[in-house]
Amino acid sequence: MARFGDLSDVSGGALRAAEARWAGVTAQLNASGAGGGGVVAGGGGEGASGAAPPQRFAPFHAAAASVFERFGRTRLVPVVSLASPEAAEPVARALLRGGVDVMELVLRTPSAMQALRLIASKVPEMAVGAGTVLSAEQAEQAVAAGASFLVSPGTAAISTHLTTSHHTSSTNPRVVEWATQRGVPIVPGCATASEIEAALELGLTHLKFFPAEARSAAAEIGGAAALKALGGPYKDVRFMPTGGVTQANLPSYLSLPGVFAAGGTWLVPAEAVAKRDWAAVEALTRAAVQAAAEAS
């Protein structure tokens, strides 16, 4: 907890979250005039009855536009897991040398948050996001550590204050709500039409198709064919296939018009990190960038 100029107490995380929430939003006078008092953001305000209208999420401001512009440049999002924070800076710099300036650092290890903080502070030219975000608490910690965006495995349930007619279940019902209320870019996961529609109810248009490749004893599910079929009725949705994407099948995904980027772990293999073989990470990244350019 830090004490700022107005002598109020506020945490660093809360300060960063507020900054992200209002980035790019224009303040407007309340329609009720001076008597109604106050300034509202983005033309919100109260209705004629004086009651605040039901909240609809408006998730993407200037910060999100900048992040998705980065996604679109190389159309690659390395999915990175680090057991040690010592590898954070070298991995980020190897990816940059290979031609990629965005990465998803998954929160699956005890040192992940520290690694995220190191990349955000020491490699500012890298847009680092937090992946495998499973709770609003994790989301807040990640943004406080410097995450430019969030990625979650599932699509959040539609909040009951948005609609009382139905309520869908999901892995992390609070993460998307936390992010959208603060203007933090988020790419939640989906695998079915129902999950896509739940995301659309929240105003989301960029989703992670996860797992992109899945096999069972009975059949193979997912894949580029499944994503192509899902993209048919949802032409305004953009997808990032992740989970099973490799250098070999990358072109089949990036050739789809609804795919804005592909995420994968093959760019930063665990073996290369263990051996501190940053040249290998750079070479894999360069090859993937070339493949992505040819597929576009």
C-alpha cells in the first residue's frame, strides 16, 4: 500500500487497473446538466428516471486496439512457461530477435508472476500477457505486474446482473468481467458455439479456440476444419487457435479468414529453456515468422 499526493491510500495494482480501465475514454458532462452534477466516461450517465441503466460491458479501449494490432503484425503468440525467473529476460529478447514482439506467459509456475514483472520492466518493447488466468485475483496481480493483456482457458459465464433469464457455467466466471470492467484486453477460450455466444453477450470479439487440436480414443476433435465451421456463422469473431498448434499445422490455421493469430508452445520449448539455448528459440521464432508470412 502506497500513499499518494492526495494523501489517500491505494495499492499499486488498483492504480494500474484504474489506468487501464480509463485509457482512451473521453470524459463527458452528465446529460442532466450542472444540476445533475458530475462527469461520466464514454457517455454513460443516468437515464430520465434517474436510475443507472443496466451495465453492458465495453471491453476494448485504446490499449486493446494497440495490443491486437501487435497480434496482427506477426500473427504469432508464443505461449511460454518458465520455471525460473532467470530465463525471463533472455527468452523475451530471443523472441524479439526472431521477429515477435508479443508473448503469453502462462501462470502455471510459482515464479511466473516474478518472470512477468521482469519482462515488463526490463524488456518494455515486448508486449507480455498473462495466460492461464483462472481468477479475478490472478488477473489483478498480473496487470499490477505489467501484463499488457490476459488470456484465460474458458469463456466467463454471463453475469446474473446482465440477464436473469439464463446463466451459463464456465471455468472462470469472474475473469472476463474483471477485465472488461477495467478495459484490460482479454482473450478467453472457447470450444463450442454456446461458448462463443456467451462471449458475444459480453461484447467480446477476440477469442482463443482451445484446445485447437484434441484426440481421444474414439476420435479426433477440433482442428482447422472445426474452426472453419465455427467461423461460418460468427463472421465478426476473430479466433486465436492454441493447444496443439505446431510449425507443421500453422498454415492450415492462419489461412482461415477468422484467425487473427495462433498461439503455441513450440517456439519456446522446455528443453531449449533448460539448456539456456536462446539461439534455438530465436531460430524457431524466425522460422515461424516466415511460415506465418507465407500463410497470410
